[in-house]
Amino acid sequence: KFSNGERKRKGNWGSPTAGCKTHVDSRPGVELVLWSFVLSEGRFRLLYKALIDGGRKTGTMPKNRAASTNKKQQKRGVDFKKIKRKIGRRLPPPKNTTNTEVKSKAIVLPEQSVASDKVGLAVSKKGLTLKELLQQTSHHNARVRKDALMGMRDLFLKYPEELRSHRYAVIEKLRERISDDDKMVRENLYLLLKSVVLPACKEDNQGPIISMMMVYIFNAMAHLAIDVRLMSFKFLDLIVQYYPASFFMHAEKILQNYEYILKSNQFYVQDKGKLRNVLAGLVCCLSLLPSDKKEVDTSEQDALREEVLHAFEPDKPTESVEFSIINKMLKELLPVLLNCFQDFTPSIQGTSQLDAQSFDCMHSILQSIGLAVRFFIYGIRKDKLESQRFDGRHEMSVWDNSISSILLKQLLRLFPLKSIRDLSEKDGDRYFILNTLITEIYLCTSEWMTPSADLSFKFLAFVEYVLKISDAESGKSVGEKHLLLLIPFLPKLISAVAEDWKDRFLQAFTNTFLECSADSKIKLACLAVIEEMLLSKEDQWYFNSGSGSLDCQISWMRELPQLLIQLGDKHPTSSQAVLRLILRLGQYSSVNAFLASEYDRMQNSLKKFYSIHSEEGNTCLGPFVRLPRDCQELSVYCLYYFSHLELDLLRSLASCCLCHELDEFMLRRVIEVLHSSYCAGHIQISDHVSFLMTLICRFKPSPESISYPTKETDASICNHGTFKSMTSDISACLSRIGDKSLVFLIVERVILEQMTLKPSLHNACAMLRVLVVLDAKPTKLSEQSILCIGDYLAGYLIDVVHNILEDNDAAGFVEASSYYFVPCFFLFDSSHRLFELVLKTMASLIHKLSTSVLSNEDDSALRLSSGIESIVGVLLLMHRDAKIGRLICSYKDDIALISRSIQSLLEPGADFNLTIEGKHRVQRAFGQLKTITRPLFQETQTT
């Protein structure tokens, strides 16, 4: 098969006879065996194939090759099979070799040993601890990071102590996800911080939390991805909401980032929703800046109050905070905001519809501009106040005219954005809100700018329109909320406009005040405006000489008492504002005749605020007694400034004082203020004494029984302590009235009338104490009064002892009875005639009780033994007192008469139907009486 050339190139290996014997068998099978020793495996296969193909063609192939081969093998027997070994191969082991190889497999029990280690630990729903969850927040897979944040939320809600214990470590790890590339991870982080983490850390020290979070928020604001940058402002807004001090600590950098992000115009139209979130955060930050006029006026008082608290950290900036940096940054931010607002105006000029996202963005921009303008004005007023305080040595800041110029050119000239008359309700409300915000900015800055007459007319007409439609819009939150923005500017606006505009604004404002709801915020704002216009030193600027202005003022003042009654006790904040205004009007009434006359006319309406008396004699309490104490105090202070307090108003006030719902503090404060009003000549002496004695006679202490007067009893179950304090105050007031003789006659007549009505022991004791304070030695009582009081005092003393013996043991008998006996002892000391009448009355009472027993009246025997025991108790208490004990010696006959009357009941022949217990009580009382009468009789026998 090889050519001669190939044989020469390949050498002798290609020759059929190379490397073998010279004898060649002519049979094809033998030749093939010989060739197999010479050729390689590949060439042998080619040769074999060629021989087979040639044999098939020539017919020289053996017919049964397998049969011939088997015959040869059968002829040749093989004893041992020789195994050919290849060089370099490892020999197999012998067959009888023992296999020493050992095989093993590991048994895997997934997570069982780990789960046993977590017993007692706080784990999430997936069984992960806080440490594992924190580690997974840094996982390369975004889904794992999101699941870790969700697991932490579940863990903290179920185990709040885990967050309290590791709050700083948690915040330190979570802050890394603020710049996460995955949106869902950032959203879940925001929800976790908002709903769980930051509310739990709100009461902690703010410094570490702010410092940990703000660094990563600022890094996210510089991120290349716009979504991460926008989301960082949501995190900033969240931090500022919970920790307002963070804004003032980083104000410059925060405002710089807001300015930079608002200058990036690539997402204005496409991502209005994201821009809306940025602008809402800016509004939140700027709302923390001081801007209210009242803050300027009260800044000095607040500073003095806060100096007392050495460890106090205010959320708002103090005087040491440099506002100049904020002022500078806001001046740079203001043109950017105006440019943003102008970018939205082309979209609304071509169509009447305003989509929600564009409206929200424009609304936030106008709010931010308004807050910035208010802060500029705050700085000017603050510097002006400081300059006045330091006699002009403090440098004053002035209004930057460039601000007025840019506002006029880029904002105010656009007013009104749309006429709302032909718009739908939704679009009309939106444009109304935007126009209101622009009007507010105009009113704030009108002092420093000179707009055209046409533009000023537009704003004045809009303000009047808002006031007139407030009644129709009163049920809608849109009108009420944005009307509140304009009402505070009315005093300044009315003082600056022409006369015809004054009347129009005053009439529109009066209608708004009278017709809005009593508990609405508009009513509170109107009250502030009324106070500013009525009590201002420049009130002539607000009102002209016409009758329309006077009618408005009268309507305002006469509405105040009616407003108090409408508010009732359900709206204490509004009631407090009304009462404070009434009090201010009363204070200014001394220098304003018009205010004085209208203030006095309030009494008829104001008495219903305290109580109402019907024709049938029933009394219905007003809201006064159910309001908080600060409201009650304001209403009581208002009484002092009435030039003459009418009796009807005093009667209504007395009904409130007799009510148990009024606490002791307010009761004593009413007495104090009314006495001051009397001293100022505003109450007649008869009315004043009548009011005080009404409280003494008609107050109902509870419980009615006499109990041991301890502080515990007064504080827990009764108002005896309140009644005793009131009695002491009234006695002091009556003693300081001036003409004691006249007062004594009035009080004496009232007391004698009340004694005929059998008052309670508490009220009787109070009347006797008042009488003692006004009486003298010798007594001022007439003979008729002595007879009347003497007859009453005997029964009073016996009833006191009877009640004390029932309510107290013998150990507290003397101390419990001293409060009720002391005024009687003073009367006995100033009038011996009165003492003699009391002794004779008690002797006659024993005889009367004995007669009733003989007449077989019901319970007469029990009343006899009890009465004798009480009479002896009275004599024992009299004997214990030093002065009265000496006075008893002068009336031995009367004491002897009482002793004989008791002894006659114990004689063997006396039949008074006394029980064994009753007879024992009489014997015991007689024995006690003998201990004090024996020395008296011994002195008589010696004499």
C-alpha cells in the first residue's frame, strides 16, 4: 500500500518483511499476524481493513475463521494462563490479601445544635437573633438585607427591651443602609426608623444619635444616584421631626444641600413626587425657625425662666446661636425657590386643571418662602428690641430691598394665579390656597415694599373676598385653615388703608367673628385681633369717627359673655382666651370711658356663666364650676373691675361657692377678690356682708355628724377642713370692714334669724365664731338677743356632747369638743347673764325630760338617760376651762339644782321606767357630777 517514495521517507518500518523472518507464508491470515508485530495500532487497523476488503473481492477469505481457531485451542491444552504485565503498572494485590481499608460517613443534623443555643434569646419569626440580623444588613444580596430589616422590625415590636439595650449599636449599623443601592432596602429602613427605632429613642440623649445619623445622611446627599440623594432628604426630614435640634446644629450644610438639589432641574417634570418630598422636608426645617411676633416680645421672659434650669437643653435656638449664617443661606435659597415656582407657572397658565403633585410642590415652595420672609422680619424686630434695651448701642439689621424686588418681579406680579369663579370645586380650592399663601407673603412684606396701586387693590379685594366667604366655607377645613393665615394681619392692614376700606374690613371681620363656630380656631384668631385693636394705644388708627366702627366694637364686647356660655366646659382653651380678653378689657376700662360702660353691661349676661336661678327657686350651675382652675381664677379676677357689682351677680356666685365641686382654693380666692372689690368701693356693705353670711349659714359640710377633726379625716372623707378655713377667712374679712358696730348689728340680726331655723351644729358653730370676732367685752348683745341665744346655746351644747360621745371614745372627748365649745366660752366670759340662762335652761330641761317619762311617752326613758349624760358632759367641759371653771363658782345654786334633779331620779321610790343600762348611765353621770360639785359645796360649808 505504500509507494516507493513513502518507504524511503518512512524507513524500513514500512516494509512487509522488516523486523521479521525472511520466510513469508503466502496465506493472508499468517501475513496479517506478522504485520501486527511491525505496525503501530493505528496503521495496523488501516492495514487490516484493506486486507479484509481485498479478500472479499478476490474470494480468498476463510469461510469459518472462528471454527478453525476453536479447533486449534482444543488441540493445545493450557495448564497455567500467563498474564502479561505492562511495565510501569502497579501490581494488583494477591487474592488472599485482607482488606484493611475503613470507610465512614458523617451524619448531618441541620440547625439542631444551634437552635438549642438560642433557647431564652430574643429571636425573629425566622429564628434569627439581633446580632445575626445586624450582620445580614450588610449581605451582598439585596433581598437578604431587606428581610433582615423586616426581621428587626418584628423583633423590636415583640421584644422592645432589645432596642432599649442596644439602641446605639442598632443605629450605628442601620445608618450604613441610608446609601443602599436598592430602593426596597431604603424604603424598609425608612419605615423601621420611623415606626420603631426613633420613637423608642426620642427621650434619650439627642447628641450621639444626631451625630451618628447626620454624617451618613450628608454622604447620601452627595451620592451619584439621584434616587439615593432624594431619599436622603426623607431621612433628614425624619431626623428633624424627632430631633429638632439637629437642624440648628447643621443648618448651613442642610440649606446648602437643599439649594443644590433644587438647582438640579433634571427631575422637575419627571419626578414631581420626589421633589414634593424634598420640599416638604424643607418646610419642616424652616418651620423650626423663630418667626412669631410674640416670640420677640417674650424672648426676655423666656430667657429668665430657662436660666433657672441649669440642665435644660432647649430644642429651639438660644441667644448664643448664630442666626447670621441661616440668614445668609436663606437669602441665597430664596431666588432658587422663586425659580422653582416659576418653572411650574407655564404648566398652569395653559390649562385650568392643576394636578395634585404640582399643587403640592407649589404649596410647599410658597410655604418655604413665607417662612423665610418671617424669619427675616423676626431678625429685624429682634434687633430693634435689643437696640431699645441697650440704648441704641446694639447694631440693628435692616430689611434687604433686594428681597422686595425679587418678590415683586418673580412672585407677586403673578397674583392672582387663576380666577376661581369658573373652576371646578377641587381646582378652585387649590388655586384659592395658593393665592392665600401669596397674599400672606404680601401682607408680611407690605411694610417694606411699594407695589403698584392696581396690585394693592387686587390683594385688598382678595382679603375682603376671603372674609365674606368665610361663612359659606365655615364647614370646610380649606377655608378655615387658610383664613387663619390672613386674620392676624387685619389690624395692620386696617390701620394702613383708606377710610372706605376701614369700614369694609371692619364689617366683614365682625360678621366673620359673630357667625363662625364658638369652638373654631377662627374664633380664637378673631379674639386676638379684637384685643389688639381695642387695647392698642393707637386705637384711633383702627377706627374712624363714623357710627359703623362704634357698632362693631359694641358687638364684639357684647358677644364675649354669650361666647363663654356657648363654650361651656367642653373647650377650656377657648374659654381661657375669652376670659383673658374680658380681664384685659376690665383692666383698661379705668382709662377708657367707652370700655368702662360696656364692661359694666356684661354683668347681666355674665351671671349665667356662674349659675341660673329659675322662678321656681331651682338653681342650675353654669360652666364656671367645671372649668379648670386657671379659667376659674381669670373669671374671678374679672369681677374686681366692675364699677358696681350687682346683687344678682353675687347671688349667682354664692351658688357656685356653696357647691361641693368648687375646691377650697377657689372658694377662698372668691372671698379674697370680693373683699378687695368691697375695699375699692365696688360692693355695698350690706351686699358684701349678706354674701359672706350666706356662705356661713348655707354651706353644707359633709358628713353632718361631728367627727374627730384630724387632718386625715378632712382630706379623705369630708370637707370640714374647707368649711373651717372659709369660716376663718370670712371672720377676718368682717373684722376688717371698718365700722364694726354696723357690721355687728347686721350679723346679729342674721344669726338670730338662722337660730330659729335650727341650723346644723357646724353652721351654728361658724355663726357663733363670727359673732365672737365682732363682739366685745362686755357684750354688745341686746337683752332680747341674750334671751334668744341663751335658750339656743343650751340645746347646742348638749347636742355637741351627745354627737361626740357617739362618734368618739372617751380619750378624744375633750379635744373633739373644744372647737365647738370655745366660741360659747367667749360669749359666757363677755356676758355672765348668758351663762346663767344656759344653766337654768339645762335644769329645766331635766325636769321636762322627767315629766315626759311620767307621761309614758315613747322613748322618753332613753332620752332621759341620754340627756342627763350629755348635760353632765357639758358641765365637765365647762369645769375643765380655767375661766369658766371660776365662773361656775358664782352659780352654785344653779349647779346644785341640776345635781338634785339628777339625784331625785335615783331615789328608791322613784319610778321612771329606766332600764338597767339607763339607770347605770344616770348613776355614772351623777358620780362624775359629784366630783366637780363636792369641792364647791365644801367651800360653801367652810365659809
